[in-house]
Amino acid sequence: MGNIKTRCVIIGGGDCSVELLKLNISTDDYIICADSGYDIAVEARIQPDLVIGDFDSVKGFVQNADKITLPVEKDVTDCLAAYNEGIKQGFTKFLLLGGTGGRFEHTFANISVMANASKDGNEFRIIDDKHIFYAITDSSIKISFSPNKQISVFAFGDKAFGVTEKGFHYSIENYTLNPFIPIGISNDIVSDFGEISVEKGTLIIIETQM
């Protein structure tokens, strides 16, 4: 019997090195390539389980994988379509690689997908060569200390109430974060880990390796 897939990894067409793919993908992952993310997977010699998109930018011919062709004119991005397919497969943990860089609107759209996943109660992370993006809704997260790591926190969509940050250089407790006033930039963890929680609302958390 094959390995049970426990996480859905989406490979997008943004900035993504072969090294990043190999470092973050395991045999336990169900892999969906969103459109030109397939070309990145081929370069890394990673075989996807599913390729989805309108294929307006894929260079290679899709082989040995299931394929879903979307219309060029559609109401969802390729990444959102990939996430929706992962949900249909029963996954609750997602990782997006190749989700940043290139056109900024694509990066922002992918962050919106991540926030939507958080509101659905699912885990969704975006990783590139310098950042890890998280989203939490009405919950908390712990981030371990490492040298030269900075953490930025933003309210997303609306105000976030009851925000607490412990173990940071700048700590707050039961604070209301306003999405129009970005005050949570570049904080340092000063303990073994930093803990971030929000009672009501969605937070976007960006971990940057300096």
C-alpha cells in the first residue's frame, strides 16, 4: 500500500527554487501544481498528483498526473481552485510554494486564500526563500526563536480583537489591531518562542529571516 497523504502541497508559478521544493516536500504530501507551477515541479523532478489551471503559461506537456483544465475567463485564481480541490480530497493542512514574487496582485491573492483557509479552520502556510506566512483566526500560534528572525503581524479584513503577543521585544495584551494602521512590523522573539493569539478576527503573520 502507498503512503497515506497527510498534507496538500500546492506549487504555484511564482518565485520558487528547486532547493525550496526539495526541502519542503515529502512522500506524505499530495501535490497539486497550479498552472505554471508544473514547470517548476518538472525542473525539480517532482511528480505531482494533480495539475490544475487554464494552462495559458505552462511550457511543458502534462504527463503522468491527473489534469483539470479551467476556462481562461473564470471567477477563481488557479491557487484558489487548487485549494478547493484539496478540500474536496479531504485535506485540512496546506502548504503553498511558489506563491510569492512576480506580480504583486498574485501574491496578495494567495494571502487572501490563506486567510480564507484560516477562517475555514484549516492550516495554510506560504513559504518562500526568505519568509513563512501564516494566518490564524480566533486562535493562537507559537513560533520558535532563531537568530535574525523577525515577526510581523497584521489584522486582515477587519479589526482583530483581543490580540496578545508574548515572548517578544514588543509585547501586547488584549489589544485591538486595526487593518488600516500597520503597527506590528518587525518584532523580535526574546524567549524560547513567541506566542501570538487573537480572540476574534484573522491575523496574517509573516516570519522573515533577515
